[in-house]
Amino acid sequence: MEALHQKIREQGIVLSDQVLKVDAFLNHQIDPALMKLIGDEFAALFKDSGITKIVTIEASGIAPAIMTGLNLGVPVIFARKHQSLTLTENLLSATVYSFTKQTESTVAISPRHLTSSDRVLIIDDFLANGKASQALISIIKQAGATVAGLGIVIEKSFQGGRAELDAQGYRVESLARVKSLAGGVVTFIE
């Protein structure tokens, strides 16, 4: 997806050989035109997968998930990181460790929104070590639903998340696969 690669080259900031900052267009300020293109691409990739729901984690995955859901005509559910007064029933939950924030949090979804008949597409902004993806997979399995695939906006291929998901047999489609951030330069797997 050349538009995404170009945006990363122009506005991404390499903070270290492990961290890429993309808050100018993806996870702080959002570029709606780019999100539409991302939604179009994920919808095209998964159009024949029988998707009935899309799941993401708040907040950075919401924009690409909504655009994909709009394209596929399916609801989008986001796992909440913070419990609200209205989210009180027996929640489907899992713990996730954030590599970037160096924190652990519990994410939860109401069981009213996922059923055993659902075929779920997971959408997330980044794939690094795979902890967020594994937490969402756990929640989906708790509901008895099926994981139809994972759509990742930016994959840091030099970290182990992709290999772990591949080994478990999940379909992973990443729109930008970063090979390296060495020397402050983003190198893609083409």
C-alpha cells in the first residue's frame, strides 16, 4: 500500500531502532483520507471471509476498524481499556502488555456484542510482539466466535508477533511491513 508507505516516510518519526512514532496521521491526529484507503484495502483483502464483526482495541485501532467496517457493512467493537459505569456485566477480558507504553492493562468487551456465530476480523494499528492481538484472540475465543483474520496497519516485522500468529495458523494481512528502523531510517519489506 504505497500511500501508507509514503505517509510513514514523510511523517513517521523513528524514535529508536524499536519505536516508530506515527501520531501525525494514525494514532493521535488521524488522516481521514488515508483511513478510507486503509479501510478499502482491508475490505478488499477480507471480502470473501464471511466477516460478521470487527474487533479492535481503543483507541488507535478504532479509525481503521471503522473504515473497514463501513466497507464491509459490519459492526465494529472496540475492547475498552478502562472500565466504565455502563460496562458492568460479566465481561470478556484479557490482559495486554504494551511494548510502546511499557504498561499492562486489562481490555474488555461486553458478551452481548460477540456470539459463537460471529466470524471476527481483528484490526489494529501496530503488530510488534503480538500481545494486543493475542489478547483480542483470547476474548474472541471466550465468546466462542471464530477469528477470521487479522488486519494490521503497520507491522514491525523485526519483532516476533507475526511469527507467533503465523505459527498458530492465523491469517495476517499487514499493509506496511517494516523490516528495520536502524539508523533512524524506515526500511520496508516490499
